[in-house]
Amino acid sequence: MQFVVPASAQQASLELDPARTALHFTLRTSLHTVHGTFRLKSGKVSFDRLTGKASGLLVADAASGESGNSGRDSKMHREILESQRYPEITFAPLEVEGGVQMPGDSQVQVKGTFRLHGHDHEMVIPVNVRISGPDFTLDADFSVPYLSWGLKNPSTFILRASDTVQVSVHAIGQLTTDVTNEQARLSGGRSGREVLRY
């Protein structure tokens, strides 16, 4: 059966599944490239398909960051991220530029506020979205200029670190839409939020 989103259902929400979401970071240095991960605590984005207005919050556990080297990770949490003082890294979407195909593949730009080390920074993140039935896959790659954002430089006399960290996100979750008044009228008065199904 073909999956179709009613034209009247303009408000949509994407809820990320933390268990199926991977947050990777890459930091290049003069000696080697550091690869690591963070865990997603929660994530939900709501947006209007007509206006592009968005809301919601994606929350990563700052203390979960690890790169496979306990000494390096301890320094990262203690001196750079100060993860005990700033336990969360968040992104609050404000606007989605570009149409989201339901179903189908879409490339959009998400404007929002990235909060790191207790400070807010405006960002535009390119995001690829694939929607199939009630499920979606989301992929994003972007750079975080952590030095210009005021975090401590991890470089030493021997090792020089890049001034940006590359972040990649791969997430899977569920799509829901709001049933509008017109759709409710046509369906005999039912309204509210429903999960899209085949």
C-alpha cells in the first residue's frame, strides 16, 4: 500500500531514538586523527511544512564523550568541555529551509542554536532526511569551531590540534503529524496527533 501524507497535515515531528543514534566527532592533530563518540540523551524536532518554523531540542550527554584513550578523555572532560559543570550539549532548531518530502529523500538546512560549554551559538546545519512510512533516517555533518567559541586549546608543545572539530550525526526515529481541523472534519471530527502508518 502506498504511503501518503495528507496535504492538510502540515505540522510534523521527528523523535530521535537515542539507542539508534550515533554522534561521532573527529579532531585532526599534527600527530594523528582523534575519533570519538557522544551519546544522545533525547531529541525531538517539530516543524511546519509550510512556513519552515521549527522547535524542539536535541540533547547530548557531554560526560559520555570518549575517544578510546582514558588519559586524553580525562583531560577533555576536565579542562576543555568541563563536563561536570556543563553536562549537556544541545541544539535547538528554529527553522527548516527546504521542503521535506513525505515519503522520500530531502536535503534541508536547519537553522538553530548550538549550546556548548554554557554558551549559545547560531548555526546552520545541512541535514539529509529519508522518510519511509512512520520511520525516518537523519544524517548531518558539520564543523564546530570550538577555539573561536572560547574553549581551551588542547595543543601541546609537541602536538598541534585543529581549531575545529568535525561532527557527524546518524539518527533513526519516528515521524508523527498533527491532524488538522479540515482533516478532522473529513474524518468525522477526530483530531489530534497520530503516528503515520502504512
